[in-house]
Amino acid sequence: MREITVSASGESIDVITELANEELAEHSCPFVIQAKIDIVIDEICSNINNYAYDDKSGEITFSIDVADSTATLVFSDSGRQFDPTVTDDPDVTIPVSKKKIGGLGIFMTKKIMDSVEYAYENGRNILTLKKCIAEG
């Protein structure tokens, strides 16, 4: 398992993505799955960076563990409490010009990952995501 704590800022996305890609490469993760996980990392970090801390600074703790062909990613922050697992999915049949902004990143995360779980413990949002990285 690898873990890092970074500031909730734009730079965090690249740092977390690089760490995840190193761990995934060590476990021979196919590129197509790695690319999907990269999208999820971008979406989750962007949401934390933009919404969790209002105008205050904050941090994101990220960990990744790969075992039994499953990558487990955990994002943790002490920002505003938010459970993405209970958000309504956007209506993807509406033309883009009529859509309201927001919700698509969480929707994509739910579709890409095999498991999305949320907990709020000791003042921290904990989002646990799992993805099978085996070919096939």
C-alpha cells in the first residue's frame, strides 16, 4: 500500500495520479484500466479541491493498495461532509445545452469503478473505490 497527503489544490491531481500509476504499473495494470482510474482520480480530486474546503486551505490523503487483482483507492479529507454515493445521477439523455452543471464526474466515477463506498468518521470524508485490474 502507498499513501500520500497533499494540499487540496490543482497540483494534487498530478501527484496523486503519478503515485497511483506507479503502483498500478507494478501490478501490470492494463493501460485502458489505468486511464479510467486516472479519470476518476481527476474527478474526485477536482471535487475536493473545488468544494470541500470553501475558501480555506485543506488536505487530501490518498492511498492505493492492489491485492488479488483489485485496486483499492481511498480519498480522505476533513472538508465539508459530502456523500457522493447518494447523489442523483444526471439525466444523460438531455441535450448538453439544457443540462445543469455538476454531477457528471460522480456519475462517471460510479460507472467506471466496481465499488464506491463512503463513510464519515472522526470529522473526515472517506471515499473508498475499488476496480478489478485483471485483463478480460
